[in-house]
Amino acid sequence: MRAPQPEPPIPGSFATPSLLAWIVNGKYVMSLPLYRIETDLKACGATISRQDMAVFRQVGVSCLVMYFFRV
């Protein structure tokens, strides 16, 4: 018996919560431009475009804002 899989942050996307966290952390904590994050991901064997990362970044920040400002 297995637990049900949680809903992804972006429905229909391959972005996991850990990928979103990595992109948001790289962009806002480490102050890396998206092309540097893209290079780091390619070194790990993942090919994700800067355009996709920009969308993931927006969704990741939106999730954090909704989490912190819940009433």
C-alpha cells in the first residue's frame, strides 16, 4: 500500500517542490542570474530553459507569499 502522491506546485509540470526551492534559493539567496542556474543544472544532467525557470521562480515566490501571509 502506498500513500497518494501529493499535488505538484504547478499542475501538469515536472517541477517538484525541491526544484522550485533550488531555483528560488539560487536567484534570491545566492543572487545568481538564471543563466548561471541553467549552467549548474546542465552540469547535473538536467536541461531546463531560462524561460521555464522564470515561470518556476514566479510560482515558487507566489507559494511562499501565500504560505507566509495566510490568515
